[in-house]
Amino acid sequence: MASINTPVTVVCPSGVLNAESVYSLEQQLRSIGRDKTASELVVDMSRVESLDNAGLVSFMSALNAAQPRFEQLSLCAVPPSVRIVFELTQIDRLFQMIDPAPIALAA
């Protein structure tokens, strides 16, 4: 169990997540993964408009690559149109889903 003072890294993808746009997210997650100070990764999905099939596969690949570097990986503020895709593919069972974006993370 992580302590209250656990460093948290927040990543905020935006727009349409497709194979091309998720590539930049994957690169960002790789560079963040080199930082050994953060033990928790939160992906704030509040600015994501949609997710296509190729984007879903690439998104999962990026998260799977990042997951071993963090003690906890969470998705927050997932829009309903994206959440239904996560529910249908059962991705919502793989990661902690946080409904609203935590206020402390917005700063």
C-alpha cells in the first residue's frame, strides 16, 4: 500500500486517441518511466474526446509498458464515450478507475 506522500505523476492525453496520437503518449510514458521518484501514475482522461480501435490497442500497449515502473496506475475522469469502450473490453478491470480528477492533481 502506498503512503500518503507517494510522488504521483499525472499524464493528460487530449483529443482523439488513435494510433498516431497515442504514439506521443507512449513516448511520454517511456520518459516518465525513467524517473524513479514517482511510484504512482495517473492518466487524466478528462480531455480525451474519443478513442478508436487502433488507439485502444496503442493505448493499452503504452499503459502495459509503463505499468511495471509504477506501484499503482490509475485512470481518472474517463469520459462516458471512452468508459463504455473500456467496460466492453473489460479494461476497466485492469486499472483503478477514479471518477473525478483529484483536486490536488490539478495544480
